[in-house]
Amino acid sequence: MRATIGDIDVLGPYIFNFDPYQTHAHYQDDWEKLFKKIQDNYDPPGPMNIKNKNSYWVIFCKGILSGAEFLSGFETYDAFDNFVNGFGFNDISIGALPILLDQEMYGMGFPIACDWLKEIGYSNYCKPDTHTIEILYGAGVSSQDNYTVFQTMVRMARVNNEPPAVIDRLLWLIGSGKYVEENEKITRQKASFIQDICPILYQI
């Protein structure tokens, strides 16, 4: 999707510099209006075909407007912050918010909802992705289901007195071999980590 959409920073002028209130007020749910506005003023790296309902640009425009509608329902940042924190009183309720966001924002999905919350500063959230799923499933402590992997990481975090985002980043580093925001890489350690951790877990 990134290769089709390109740098999202250049889209600011078409969505009021990412202001959800103005964006929602201007476009409402008319994703075609937003699509045509971008198409008329921007030359993206990937094709824009408004008739292809499965195209990344169609999904992206629908997602922007449903997200703007959802966020514009909060009068202040504090109201949104209180809303998010209201789900954090136990390990079960915390997983309900990404499920809700999946329903409220078009194209979001549970894993991306978790990642979005984590990346905007809510460290109680972690993302079930390829690396975390393969490591936890390979170690025999989780199924391959996104929700189960999420809950496993949350419980791991609580046991180790760390935010779930820390567990997420640690497993991501082991699995990807990449440092975030840096070109420096290490060798992927996924297979060797699973091989080393399994005998330890089986002794517990």
C-alpha cells in the first residue's frame, strides 16, 4: 500500500493538514470527492482507479474519512485520551478497543488498530504481526490468532512489569533484525530465539 500511496505528508493540503474536524465537515462520507481532489492535484507513485473498489486508493480514502468522522466525535484530546484509557483497567478490556476501532474505521483491522494506538503513544498496546505471531506460536505459548497473540504479549508485559509496547518492540527486533528509524541491521534471530527459549519454557 505504501508503494501505491507514497508519502502521506504531501496529502495534508487535501485534508486540512490532517484536521479530522475540518476534513469530516468538508467531505462527510463522500470518499469519491476526496479521491478526485487528490487525483486532480497529486501524481502518486501508484495508479488511481476510482472504479476499482479494491484499489489501495479507494480503501485509503474511505479510511481517511471514516477515521475523521470517528475522531471528530471527541471535542478535545483529553476526551479521546479518557476514552482510550477507559479500556485499560484489565487485560481483557484492553483488547476491546482495537476491536471497536476495526468496526469504526474502514480498512483498519485489529492489528493495525493495535499498531495505531501504540504509535500515537499508548504503550499498553502491541501489534500482532508476522514476527510476533511466528515467535510466540513457534515457542508454543500462543495460537496464530491475532487477538490471542495480542493477549499473550499483554500478559507477558504484566509479568515482566513492562508496557506491552516494550514486548512488541523486543519481539519485532528479534524477528526483523532491524532498528527502527535506522539503516543499521542485525541478523534475524527468530529461529535461534525459538530454539533457545523452548527448552526453558518446557522446564517451567
